[in-house]
Amino acid sequence: KISSNLSRYRQKKGKNILCGGEYVSIDWDKVDIDLMDPKCYRKQKTKRKPTMVVTHWDAALSAGSCKKVLERRGISSHFVIDNDGTIVQLVDCNNIAWHAGIRRVNNASIGIDFSNAYYLKYQKTYVKRGFGPRPVLENSRVHGVRLKSHLGYYPVQVEAYKALIEALNKHYGIPLECPMKDGELLTKVHTPSRKAKFSGIVCHYHLTRGKIDTAGLEL
């Protein structure tokens, strides 16, 4: 059984993520488990085997803010990577988080959010909070459209993301592959991903034209 004693999980910090109520090793020092309100995701009594990772940005200024927004909206993601590279787990990987907007994809996937407010106007806030300026991406293209300059990803966030992907690959066997075309990352809707028939790592924009996250992220 997955324990309902959330304080137990909050005390277990670093080098572990939660999968089916058991701690799974991850090669990353900064991990915090702070589970969301169970009303925001679907508990699974049987063991599931996710085949996809869907990557998002939270359009929030911190992992804590992301969690509050998600709970207020009644949705969820399994992980959010904070500005300092801390991986915050919000939902046990065995449970189904509501992050992709497509039921069959939710059922087959794990959701990972980058804490990233996206708009350049928030750059001063990151600096004021001591994180330093975020990289600014100038030439992101999604769905055939060039986006306006936007905030990118702190290098430490990208390293944390890689460590998390590697841990999920090791535990679940999720392939280290992403939708490609002519040797480059596909930056538009990918029908097999949308139908949950692709196994690997995708961005939210691979699922719908209504999303542009995570533009500029090199998977």
C-alpha cells in the first residue's frame, strides 16, 4: 500500500523518487517529495508501466507556486523542476496525473514540469530572488511559427531533468527517444504521441497545437 503519511515522504529528501510507494534511486542530490491533494490525480491500485514522458513548463515562478496553481485547477503533474535544480515530486509515478489533456496519454505517461514563467518581464524577479538571469531563447519555432524571445531553462534544471529521465528509463524502461524528422527534433504535433502509441520523451506541443511548451528545450 502507498502510505498516507505524507510527512514521511517529505522527510525523505535526496537521491530518491517515489514509484508505487517504494523509493527508487536517482543520481541527483536535490529531490523533495511533496505530494499533492489526492483529488488532483487518479490513484492506481495495480502496478502500471508508463511508456512516455510528457515535458511541460509551469508558467509559474517556482515549484511551490506551480503546486498551488495545479491544485487550484484540480490537475497535476508528477514532477516539477525548481529554479535551483531541485526535483519536486508531486504525484507517485504509479498514479495517473492529469497533465496532458488527453486521457489515453495521461494513462500512459509521466508528466514533468520545468519551473519557468516564460515571459521576459519576469527576468528581474528571478534575479531579485537570487537565481541569476535565465537564458533567453531567441529562435524557438513550434508548429511552424517562430516565437517571440522567451525565457529558457537554467542549466542546473536541464541537468536535473536528464537525471530524472535516466532514472525513469532505468526503472520503467521508457526509451530515450523523442519524435524526430530529418535528424532534428520534431516541433509540431506528433500523431503517434497524441494517440499514446509512441514510447519515449515528448513535449506538450507534440500532443496539441494549443501548446508551445517546452519550446527551445533540446530533448
